[in-house]
Amino acid sequence: MAAGDAFSREQRLRLNEAVRTAEMQTGMRFSVYVGAVPGDPQGFAEQELAGLRHLGPEVVLVVVGPAERLVQVTTSPGARTRLSDQACALTVLSMTTSFGLGDLVGGIVVGLRMLADATTPLRSEHNEQDSHAHEGPAGSVPGLA
Amino acid sequence: MALLAIPFLAASPAYADGPPNVNIDGVHKPLGTVNIILIFVLIPLALTAILMLIFLRPSTAPGAQRYRPGRGWDAKPAWFGIESRTELNRPALPPSPEGPLVGDVLEPGAVANPDPGRAGSDRRAPSPTGVGGARGSW
């Protein structure tokens, strides 16, 4: 494969859209790296995650090494409280299945979606939903009071 | 179903006197050299060429390089979302005993290690930074 851009314009749009959707759904920041992974993947991912620290406390980095045939999902300490390691492992399993079939873009998109779905909603949203649930019946039918 | 049967029923009288390649006397007509070449050589070759053009032509999408498991990957590293800042000042990595990695297009030079004391096999130890996640390969 000759050196050059890995993805077409449509694929880039699709991947950027997937990242944006995951960020809007969870409120966390997502970043995806596709390329060479020199050395230890975990060390590499943590190093890159440190470079994303300016984004906030909740950052998720997805590192995909097509040449090394590995994928590493790394969550910052803040993001780890909302996205469990088990959910990451399940996502990685799904992603590797797609990658094994040659579907790099599809695997990443599905992985981001799974990560976003597995992320616990923000506590404020919980409280808001709970408060709505408590005041629901009386508030929705005021005439009954 | 009845409509589908109409062409066959309509065509059947044409075979009343025998198949097309058979004379009334029952003697087979020779196809002829030109017809033989056309039917058994040129038409199959043309079909093969069309199928090869359809399935073996290079991708027309600009910049697209299809990933095939097991093959090399030397495309440029790509970021989606926000790019890590360490990418700009990556520190030099120790040379791998297996030689350069396929697809390693990162510039040699080197980089800000967030934890200078952590190197080599220490990186494989569980992260003391509290980060989580998972890893897999295919």
C-alpha cells in the first residue's frame, strides 16, 4: 500500500461525525488516532492521552494500529468513572471483529457508538430526570389536584 | 403465472419442425468457423474482461486506501476529533530490535514524555495514573 492518506473524504466525514456524535451524546471528549503505534501500545496511548489533557478531565482516546493490528481504548481517570473498563473491552471486541474483516472505518464508527452508549449519563441529567419523575403526575395533570 | 407462460407457448410452434440447428431432414448444420470462434472464444473473453474491469479496477475514490488485514499500512497517521499535542513534539523512540515498524511515518525526533521516569518495561506495568480502557488485536 503506497504511502498517502488513509481515508477518503467521505470516510473522514463519517469518522468526524461519529466522534462529534459521541461527544454530544456523552459530554466527554473523544479522539481517534489511526496510524503506527511505536513501542508499547498502552504507553503510547497514555502518552497521547496526556497530550489531550487540555480538553478536560473526561477524555477517551481510541488508538488503532492497522499495521500492528491492535486497538487500544484509553480513558482518562475522569472518563473512567463513567465508562467502565468492561464496556471498553466489549467495544474493543466488536471493533476487532470489524477490523479483521477489513472494515476499518465501520469498526471505528461502531466502536465510538458503543462507547457513547455505554457511558453513564451525567449525574445532573440523572437528577433532572428524577425530579421530573417525582413531579410528573401532579405536574402533568394539574387539574386533578 | 399465466402471463409468464405465454412466451414459451408462443415460441413452441417454432420448434415444431425441429431445433433451429437441425435441418428438416434431421441433419445437423455446421456452425461455421466464424460462429464457433465468436461463441466459444470471443464472447467468453469479452465477459471475462468485463468482469475483471468491474472487480479488479483500482478504487476511484480519491485518497482512499482500502485496509486489508495482514498487509502493510504505511499511510499517514490520522486524527479524528482533537489531535494530541504530543504528536507535534514526539520524543525519539528507542530503535526497535525488529527494525522500523511498517507504516511508521512519524518523524524521528523526540517527544515530551509525560513521565520521564517511566520507560522500557515499566510501561507495561499497570498504569499508576488511573487511566482505564482495554486493548485488543485482530
